[in-house]
Amino acid sequence: MLMVPRKMLVDSFTYEEFKGKGRDHNPQYADPVTIEMARIDRQKTYGENSQEAAIRSNATIYTFAPLTTPFLDFKEQSRVRFDGREHVVVEVRKLKHWYMDEIMAYELDVM
């Protein structure tokens, strides 16, 4: 298993899982959960389309099993809050163990 030093996991954030849209077509979220022992890279990433460069994310959040608590199955369109600002998860990347069918980390791109 890939082990990340605990001293690198200095961030925490609040996570509200996206549950779908309600009858009024507004997004519905689960109750907030505080996630601890994560790493937040507060750097914008850019992507290019055929016409211009555009911001792809404002930050990337890294979580690692078994250090991050709780270690959840994160979902796109969910809300996260850190540094006093609310963000939306735009992409979730699951990183599996090389030799087991088990998730060892998540990378969350947020806007």
C-alpha cells in the first residue's frame, strides 16, 4: 500500500454529498461531514478547448485510505467547504491498489 506521511495531511474540509434533484429541480445534499487528514492543493488547473484556455478547477483535494477520516466514496456535484468558501466537486478520480481491487485514494477537482 502507498503510504503518505501523516505530516503532509494538514487540511480538513466539510463534504455534503450530492443526492440528486428534488421536485423543485434544485440540488439536494446530505448532511455535512467533516473530513480530516486530507491535502488540498489550492492551485488552479487549466484546460484548453478549441478556442481558449479555461479554468478546469480551483483546487484539488487528495484523500488517502486509511489515513483520511472518514474515507468516503466521493461523488461529483457534491459540495465541499474549506478556507471559508464553498466549492463544487467537478471531477472524482479513484486510485486503486496495483494488485488489489481496493480504492487507496481519491483526487477531487473542485470549482
